[in-house]
Amino acid sequence: MPELSRFYGIVIKMYYDDHNPPHFHAEYGSEQMVVDANTLAVIRGRLSPRAMGLVMEWAALHQDGLLRAWQQATNMEPLDRIAPLS
């Protein structure tokens, strides 16, 4: 699964040719969460409150990039990296 971004030990990934709705995967240690890229609602899983807050802050800042990456993944194109949260 291609990595879109990495910050504070959190890894953001997206699968190629994945099912709808557009979404991304966030991993922090052994914790995993899947987030809808349109609404930023958690689809499944969970992260610690601090990690979840960082992911949601990052996603709100980069929602357009996430949706662009979804289109790239759907079209089996290389995914653009998205800047980490700093």
C-alpha cells in the first residue's frame, strides 16, 4: 500500500483500486484507522486520542490532496506524496 505521508510516528497510506467511499488508512504503532476522505469521518478502527487528533488536523489541511490521491489510485497512477504535519 503506497505511503502518502508520515509524521510523528503516524503513517498515512492508500490502496490502489480500492472500494468506495474515498478513504485513507492511518497507522500508529499497532493501531489502525480508516477515514473517509470526503467527510473525514472514521469508517473503522481507532487511534489513541492524541494520534487521532493529529491525523484529523492533517487531513483537514490536506483534504484536496487526499481526494486527488484517491483519483490517482483509482486510475492506477503513482500517488503524489502529501506534506507531513509540522
